[in-house]
Amino acid sequence: MKKTVKDIEVKGKKVLVRCDFNVPMQDGKITDDVRIRAALPTIEYLKDNGAKIILMSHMGRPKGEPKMEFTLAPVADRLSELLCTEVKFAQSDVVVDDSVKAAVDAMAEGDIVLLENTRFRKEETDNAEPFTGELASLGELFVNDAFGTAHRAHCSTAGIAAYMPAVSGFLIEKELKFLGEAVEDPARPFLAIMGGSKVSDKIKVIDHLLDKVDALIIGGGMAYTFYKAMGYEIGKSILDEEGIDLASELMEKANDNGVELLIPVDTMCATEFSNDAEHHVFRASQMPPHMMGMDIGPESQKAFAKEIAEAKTIVWNGPMGVFEMPNFAVGTNAVAKAMAETDAVTVIGGGDSAAAVEQAGLADKMTHISTGGGASLEFLEGKELPGVACLEDK
Ligand code: AMP
């Protein structure tokens, strides 16, 4: 267990808080502020407890240069609105300079300052000096609450912890609790659902989960690589060549571990990669050569829903088909619906499956939706995340 802001005295202290304000923007406006809202509980706690709060984040990929299309100025405005208090934006092309230091020195208890995009400095992603030391010179305590970048060892996510006491914020605490408990201490049966395009991208997660789960569902584009490994023809479906042998190995491991492996028994095929393409359902072993698999079929949906209804813990990562196209979002929506209807612990591993659950309007029916796609995948691989490893243990 990692220490949180509640395990340490914050009153009067200058607290450097790493948040994930990497929000989508269009024409200088924030189009989705979910990540900003997710940071509020920690900021409010620190404010109520008399800390001087210095917020840090990256946004986009300015590649170590002060590119103004990636400035955090709009985030400061949005934070001020949401917190109903002024969040001062300490703009600097180099993130830390004398004017920023002066702004921090002038802070009173409960004041909030937001620094400029940490990726304006090239050292940030290399976790290198002098930037780490410059950031550290501003504060006395480090709080990491950016789960979305916790799998990266950067100056502001991990390096800075070498300079001062480091604890987690409430968002990271929540992510570790739900993802951690789901994998390490699940109510059984424990079911994992994996989808998405490539087997090789998720091989480590599947491999790790095969040591933990009772059942595993494979859907999405990666199912066709499994079909190929089973000797089926897959027409023009997406194929992950290097994943064929891996798929065979995973099937063998599932068998050795007594894990029930569910691969779609039928599939929705289309004549081309388009929502309007002609489409029909085929048995897994009977895909026509001129068509491509775009979604799981109705029998697979039924079988998966039954498995979901019987499980007590479910972790889901990756869509069941090309869910961006309404005609091929049916299987993904069926899985989301089945998960929404169960009383089991339901954990969505960020990224596209989180988007699919939001799109289906079922987000509030899930136990936990991770805010970090890449971070949650690495966590599910069993890796220690650098932005978590650097925090103090309880
Ligand atoms: P990933 O990033 O690996 O989780 O994959 C997500 C992507 O996989 C989404 O953009 C889906 O459209 C895509 N996908 C899912 N099923 C298929 C499929 N049958 N054929 C091609 N792409 C797919």
C-alpha cells in the first residue's frame, strides 16, 4: 500500500502535484474535461487542509519546445471555474524561472498555481537534470495523481520523488485499489475480456492474466489471428502475422492452466472496411475469402453475455469489433450491456473500451473505469509503474 495525502502533514507546505491534464483540445478550447474533474478531489483536499498547491502536467507532444498550441492556459481557466477559486497560471516557456519562483514564494495557504506544460522542456521525457532539480526547488512534498502517465518515468512523474517525500493522490489510490484488487484478490469466477486489433500488443497482458483468471474471452480483430492459429481461413480480416504463434502458445497455456477460453463461434463479416458495406454472419470456420471480420456474431454475443453473468469479477480491455462504425459496434455494446447488468465487480481498462462504455451510456454502471489506457495495460501485465514505485509505502 502506498501512502496518500492523508498519511502526511500538508498544512503550510508547498506541495507539487502531478496531474493528468492531457485533455483533448480544439481551436484552443477543451472538448472534454473528464481528466480535469478527476483531479479535483485531491486538489480540494489539499486546499481544505492548508497546503500551497503547485500543479504540474503535460499536454500533447510539444517535443521539448514551448509550442503555444500546447499551453496549459485553458486548463487554468477551467480549473478556476470548477474549483470556484482563482488558479494562477505561472506561464513560462521554460516552466521554471525566477518569475515562477516568485509566484510560488508569494503563495498563501490554500493558494493554487499551475505551471506550464512540463513537456516544453526536453529533459522531461528523459527524466533528466537540470529540469528535475528545478521543479523540485519549488516544493517540499510530491503528490502523484496522474495515473495516465504513471507508466512513464519522467521528471515530473517519478524523478522528482528522489528530492522529497512522495505520496499518491486519491485518483491513483483509487486506480490501484480497483485494478489491484481485481487482479490480486478477485471474487471468483474471475473473467477477463480482451479485444482490440493486435495479439502482439496485448500478449503480455493475456499471458499474465492466464495465471490469474478462471475464464478468458477473446474478441475484436485479434480473434482472427486466433482463428488462423486454429487453422481457419479468415478472408480479408485483419491478421497479426507475428501473433499467430503467440496465439497458439496462449491457447496451450490456457489449456494447461485450466482456464476456459472463449473465442467467437460466429463473426460478422463485411465486403469492405466501411460501415455501409454489405455484411453477413458466418460460422468461425466458414468465413468467405472476399470478406473481412468486423464484429463478433449473435451467438458469440449470447455466449459471452452468459459467461459475464456467471462471473464475479470482470476486467475488460479492447472492443469486440470496429465499434467506431455503428453497424459493427453491436458486439461491443452487447458486452457493455451484459457488464452493466451484472452485480459483479466490473473494471474497464481505459482506452477504447472506456470510450465504448461511455458511447453506450453505461459508464455509471461499471465499478471502475480506468483513466489510463497504457498505464492500466502495463499494470495488468504485472509491471510496476515508475510513477507508483517512487511513492512511499505505508
Ligand atoms: P486496440 O488499440 O488494440 O485496443 O484496438 C482498438 C481498435 O481495434 C479499434 O479502433 C477497433 O476499431 C479495432 N478493431 C476491433 N475489431 C476489429 C476488426 N475486426 N478489424 C479491424 N479492426 C478492429
